Amino acid sequence: MANRILLGNDGSTYGLKVSQPGDNVLSPSEPLIFDSTSVRTGMVFGGGSQSSTTGVNWSSTKGTLGFIPVVVSIDDRAGTIENYRHSNQETEYQERADMIETTTTHVNPIGFATSAENTSGGMAGVGRTATNFKFQVIKLPCQYGKMNDSGLWS
């Protein structure tokens, strides 16, 4: 029977590792099912909340991951979008229309630009102030070029 779970010191770092069935966690021949010491494991890296903010530098207390991570957020000042199409007289309405802009160091609440604010013709984002803003930074890349490189997962 193979060693499947390691909790504690693996010789160089402390963590939790789980191997695939039949594979030895001490010297795995297959990728681990879970590895808390890996940069890209899907674990929560950090998070926080702000009563009112236009952006949070989450790396100031945690450092950076070296890639743009997935960030999950919620706040109370999400807006609404209402579009009316004159050609077919349809109205679309969306509640809680909010977005965030994520960088390697910041998470910034943004909203949809109105046609007067947006000169590019697309649905560009504009800065907004979020209230009761809560967020979690996940150890997963959310950056084109990082999501499809198998070498980053080893």
C-alpha cells in the first residue's frame, strides 16, 4: 500500500499533500491531487473586507503570487444596467451588474460605462466606489498564457 497523505514536514516545508490512488505521496510519479505547498492549488491565498473602497492592495500584507489570480468578490453598491433596443423595442434589465479589475497586486471595483462615458464603443469599465466590499484571492491564474501552460502546474 502506498503512502497517500502527508501532513507536516516533507523534509523542506510544512504542508498537506495527497497523492493519486496507488501513487506514493513521498515520491509521486503522477501529479498530486492536492499540494498545499504548490503556488497554483486553488486554495484561498488571502482576502479581506472594506466598508468603502475604490480598490485594495491585497499584496501589501501577503506579497504577490507572480501571476494575476482569480478573485471572488461581493459588495453592496453593484449597479443596474438597462438597455433598450429601438429596432425591436426590447428592454434588457440586469440587477447587481458589477465587475472587478484584478492585477498582480490589486483588486479594483469597476462598473459598466454609459455610452456618454465610453468613447471606445464597447462595454468598458469605469472606476466605482464599493461599499461592504468582501474579497478572496484564490491561488489560480486568471491570465491568458498562464492557464494553458502545463509546465506551470508541475
